[in-house]
Amino acid sequence: MTVQPSILPGFMELLPEEQVLFEHVKATIETVYRKYGYWPLDTPAIEKDEILFAKGGGETTKQIYHIAKGEHASDQSLRFDLTVPLARYVAQHTSELAFPFRRYHIGKVYRGERNQKGRYREFYQADIDVIGMEQLSVLNDAEVPAAIFEIFSRLGIPGVRFHINHRGLLNGFFASIGISDSEAVLHAVDKLAKIGADGVSELLDEAGLTEEQKAKTFAFIGVTDERPAMERLASVAEGMDASLPGGETFLNSWADFQTIVRAMEGFGIPSEHIVVDTSITRGLDYYTGVVYETFIDGYESLGSVASGGRYEDLASNFSKTKMPGVGISIGLTRLFYQLREAGLIAPKKGDYIAALVIPMGQEETAAAIHVVRELREVGLSAKLYTEPGKMKKKFSYADQEGVRFVIIIGENERKEGTVSIKEMESGDQRVMPLNEAIRYLLEQRSLDGKGRE
Amino acid sequence: MTVQPSILPGFMELLPEEQVLFEHVKATIETVYRKYGYWPLDTPAIEKDEILFAKGGGETTKQIYHIAKGEHASDQSLRFDLTVPLARYVAQHTSELAFPFRRYHIGKVYRGERNQKGRYREFYQADIDVIGMEQLSVLNDAEVPAAIFEIFSRLGIPGVRFHINHRGLLNGFFASIGISDSEAVLHAVDKLAKIGADGVSELLDEAGLTEEQKAKTFAFIGVTDERPAMERLASVAEGMDASLPGGETFLNSWADFQTIVRAMEGFGIPSEHIVVDTSITRGLDYYTGVVYETFIDGYESLGSVASGGRYEDLASNFSKTKMPGVGISIGLTRLFYQLREAGLIAPKKGDYIAALVIPMGQEETAAAIHVVRELREVGLSAKLYTEPGKMKKKFSYADQEGVRFVIIIGENERKEGTVSIKEMESGDQRVMPLNEAIRYLLEQRSLDGKGRE
């Protein structure tokens, strides 16, 4: 009896060419993270519940994949993000790490989300964070998005825009206009792009703002004051008194924020890719300083493709040492799905294997083995096809495998120490000595950067 | 209240320098697998129980990490190897794949093993397999270990020996001497290296072998016949009659085996690294053709560091199509632990980050940002240190982070557009223009291949 082969709903699994593309995206992220000096980290996918839920559960607990022991749920679960494991790691290894500690982590996390298109229950996150000891220079807040910018540039995705804001500006401003508990207000303001000014207005009414407070809020977030955000903020700063409620918070944050925006350009993000957006707030309790969301021009409906910000004390549940940090997370699995759906990335035939080597008959086997070995020795990826059958079947395999070149070894080639090299797309076929063929393939590789080791 | 930060027993977690080394080993494996033309594959870590246990459970079911739904165990579990998911994958996607289908898969698997040193409950496997449709050329059986050989060569681990045997030779031989149910005998023979000839003799007695059968068995496995294994096998083959029980199996296997051994050399494994070992059998029901184990000279106590073989029908539980295959699996997490313990690999200071850039004061921040950006633009990995504090603290950070070069930007450097570059180990410090410093770092990188993108 055979079992119907299938996977669970909400899990991603790719066919080979798509997997190659996924690996390319993942490797691009990793290369950039490394170049920016972040250490790799890999933590267990299973953690103790007391670690995962040290903060208290909230919404996420319902989505948790618990591990069973025997028939019953145990006190272990699969991680739902990479931030809790990072907090646990830095608290556990504080004395063994140098701070600021920069780490990247690309790993799978698990959330039993409602099953819907483009949402996955197992997905890769690709995070970078910088963690300080007691303090952390705000220049890090500028460098983190610069790494993200380079990733998208390398992937050939244009029009990436960082929407940035600062929680200290928001909190300081709201306190200064007499709103001390700003949670509902931040929540309302964050919806501006989604529900428009009228929608936000209703939510602000519900939050109990006076007409005057509402008017000031709408000016602050740019609905009624159409000057560029930095000008608006500068004029608020000018009128701000450090001794008033929220005043010091606002003015300190304003100084930091200007430093961050300037340094983002310094780190290589052109100014037209930086959008100061006083309406983004990113959740409610975690972030304390700069916050970022990342959008792709023309594809705003995808939502933010990389988000993060500055937090005050990463590991407060695990350590008495204050560890402020800043980071950004890419939801890699979802991003890949989105970029594919939008046609912003696509697999390319001939990208992966430099050549398929086919001996015409058994007599040519040894010569064909010699050829693949020589190709691999110079770093070219090569595959050998030694199944019996007609040439038509063999070429059809080459086609299915998406190789660009086929190297055929027939009787003549074997006797003369040559190879017949055929470019699949054009059908061009030429006979040449092996070393010449290798030179040719290496040239092709350096021309288009493909099939390389 | 803070929770004591810790991980579950039996899980591996590394400090940054060790993690860099682990990533290096993993990347080496991946690079070689790709060069040999294997497609990447990544399947969900959670599968349906009906898939994971289609074959029946056996010993492994006790070690399974089941997923709980609410309070109770569900019908989903974490995978315990990468072979069952591969079988499910090829059965599920048969019509979308080209056969022979070559794939590599480096991923985490889960087994609730008894907690002991060097054994992990979450560990990476790094597998390659080639799967045929109905048939598969035995040349693949030779290519698979060649990839493994290249991996160990690249890791700088000498003295890797492949112990190879063929289940058809064993089955054919035992049938020919009147042993039709050879399970207990294979089990006994496999223990030769561990328990010696006397131990095997006892087990063979228990299995009910006659003295004559035992004598022939001892000659066959090389205990009493001291000729090289290939000579022994050749003489058995010479005396074998195809019409006798096991005769045809033995003779066909012998022809294949000779092809495989010859082709292993052709693919690049020097003959002194190939040990025909008629006593290895590798488990009892899965493998049907060639079997391999891999040992490191002088470190035989580590056991086999890469094992595998040929199987008759990979996906019989999921498909009616016969899919023979051959593959090898590296238990990467355990291997890493073993190689570290044995001192065969070690992290190197200065391997990861090309340079740490330190501005002397706030005035030099913009210049320092410019420097890291220029370094990264040519592909050099660079880290910026902008925390306040004394130079001593900054150099101590450079030391802890294991960087080889520190680039210091002071007032003079800022004004003159130069940098001060200090090699940490020698203490040598020189002032030069930035472009010269970049050229110098690139030279150093190409000399020792470090800190590269």
C-alpha cells in the first residue's frame, strides 16, 4: 500500500530551479550581512517555554508549535521568531561576547497562522541586530538599513524606500500636546497609509483627543501640513521647550534622528530612498527609538519587506544588564513568494550547471569521467549523464535540467582527445580540444557570472 | 523577575568564532555538492506522521519529536532524517523532475537520543543522493564518494579512507554457501572491526552456521585469507557458477563493483584512499548494492564520518514507480564536534572581518563612515566602532573580535584624507592614503584568502 505523498498546508516547498533562486536570494542576504561585519548565529529551533514566553504570551501563544512528549504537550516549543533566541543568547553568553555584538541569523521559525496565500507556518527570517552593553551609538541605527539597501540593490530590485520615524519624536510630541497615554494614538496614526485621514480621524476621536489635539496631530503627521517631514519636525523642535512634558525626549530624539538620517546617506543610501514618515510607529511596546519599514515603489501593496527599529533593553527577561539594540528583520520566505508573484525575480535557465557531459557509448565513459573531473578542477560545475538510451533522450534531459552547454564525447572525440560542445539555446556545436573547451566555458562564466563555484 | 537563560540539553549552540568555522565547513560541503551538479533542496522540517512512518516505525519512533496541538500530540512530527522527505518529494513531484535527479540537502533533523557527549538531538545532516527512474547507472555509485573526498580535501583533513563493499556480493556469496537468510550473518560480519574475529565467530555460531560455512565466511571477509580484497573477490568470482543459488547475483555485482572501484579513481579518489572491505554491511534492509563508510586515518575511533550506499527503490511507500538511488549522508553537527575535539579543524583569528574602523572622536565619524563604505564597495568586510571611550577599550574590542587590521581615523588623517592602519598581531602601524590602504587590504586578502566577500 502506498501513502499519498504530500506536505502539510502552509509550508513552502520548491522545485529545483525555484530552490536555486531561493538559495541565491538567501546567499545574497548572507553575503551582505557578513560584509557589514555581523557574526553568524544559529540557535536551536526548539527552546524551553519559559524562555519563549518569558515576556508573557499574548497573541502569539495561540500560534505556537508545542513539542509533545508521549501523548501530551511538553514544556518545549518551536521558536516563533529569532529575537527571543537572540535575547536569551546574549544574556546567556554576556561574558563571552564583545559588545557591541553584531549578529545575523537566517533560520526557520514557526507560527500556526491561518492558512492563506503567501502566508507560511514555517518560514525563514533573516535578521540583523547590533546589541550594545548599557549604551549603543545611534550610528548603528543608520548602518542597519544600509545593509538592507545593498541587499535589494544586489537582487536587482529598484525603488526600495525606507520609511523611517522615531518613537521618541512621537512620544515627546504627544506628551507635549497633553497626551500622556499615547498607545491608542500611535495605533491610529500607524494606519494612515491603510485607512486614510478620515479613518485615522475616527480612531483619534475614539481615543478621546480634543479637536485641538487632533489638529496638531494631523499637522505633525503631514496630513494638513504639507511641508517635507524634516521641515515639519524642525519647526516643532524650534517651538519645543525642554522643560515641558515630552520636551526633552523630543529634542534629544530630534538630534539623534538628524544624525541617523544624515548617516544613512553616508553609509550609501541615496537620499531619494529615505522617506521620513512621521506616521509609522511599528507596534506598541517593543521599539523605543528609530523605526523603519521598507517598501518597493509600485509594489506598496506587498507591505513592508524589511522592518525593525531600536529597542531599549533586549534581554530584560533574562538579564539585569541593560542591552539596547537595533535591528531589521526580513521575512525571507514571504518576501521570496512576493517577489516571485510580482515578477521582480525569476529563475534563469543555465544559471546553475556549467555543462552536462554525455558519453556516446560505454567506450567513452572513462573519457567522459576525465572531462567532468577536469571541469570541476577549475571550479566549473558539471554533471555526467551515463544512463543508456538514444541521444534524443539525453538532450531532452539536458533541456529539462536547464543546462546551457552539453559536452558530447563520441568515438572521434575519444580518439582525438577532443570534445564536442553544443550550446543548447542556439544549437551551435563545435569540436575542440578539452583545454580549449574549458577555457571557453570559463570565459562564458566570467562574462555572465554563471555556473561558477 | 528574570528567567535563567539556557538551552535544552542535547542541542548545539556555538560562540561566534566557532559558528564562523561551522559555517565554513557547511559552505565547503555545499560548494562541492553544487559543483557536482546536485540541485539544492529544502523541505519542511515538519511532516505528516503518515509520511514519516509510512515504512513502519521501528526503533526511531521512540525518538520522535511529535508536534502537539493544544494539550495533545498531533499527527505531525519533526523529521528524523532527510531520506524520507526525499522519498516523499520525488514521489510527489515525479512528473516535474528530470531523472536521474541529483539533489543535496543540508538541514536540521531531530532525534530524542539519550543525552551523551557528541550526540545531538537537533543536528544537521548534509546529504547527496542521485535518484533514477526504473534504473540508474552504477557510475553514480562512484561519483558520490568522489564528492565526499573533495570535501575533506578542501577542509584540509588528510587520510580519509572509503571502506566500500557491495550487498550483492555479500548476499550472492552467502546464498552460494547455503545461507539464504543472511540477516544475522550480515549483522555479525559488520562487527568485525569492533569485536574482532573471535566475537564474530561467536555471533556466527549463534546464527547457526556450520564450521564449513564459518570457514568460508572468514576467508571471504579476509580474516583467514590475507590476500587483498579484490584478489579474494576475483577468486570467489572465478569459482562461482551463475546457475547456482546466489551465483548470478554475485557475478553481476562483481562486474558492477569493479566498474565502481575503477570509476572512483577516475573521478579523482587516489587508489590508496579506497579500501575494499568485505566486512562492512551497513544496516540490514535498506541498501541493496554498494555500501560505503568513511574513516579518517588515526581517528578511526570517531567512527564513519560519511556513510551511505545504493538502494533499490527509494519511494516504494509513496509511489508505484521504481526509483533506485545512491547517496551518502554526513552527520554534520556530530562531525563538526568530532573534528573540533580531535583538533583537526580550528577557528583562526582574523579570518572573518577584514578591518575594524575606529574614528578617534565625533569629528571623525563622517570620515570613518566613508572609509567603511569604500572598503565594502570593493567587497571587503568591515565593521565600524563608534562607541565612546578610551582607545584602550577600542583596541580591546578589536582584539576580542579577532580582527587582523584596525583602521584609525584621527584629526590628522581626517584633514589629510589618510588612514592609520594597524596590524593587531605585530602592532605595526602605518599612515597611508585610503586608496593605498584598500589596495593593501585586498592584497592581504588574496594572499591568504581571508576576509573576502
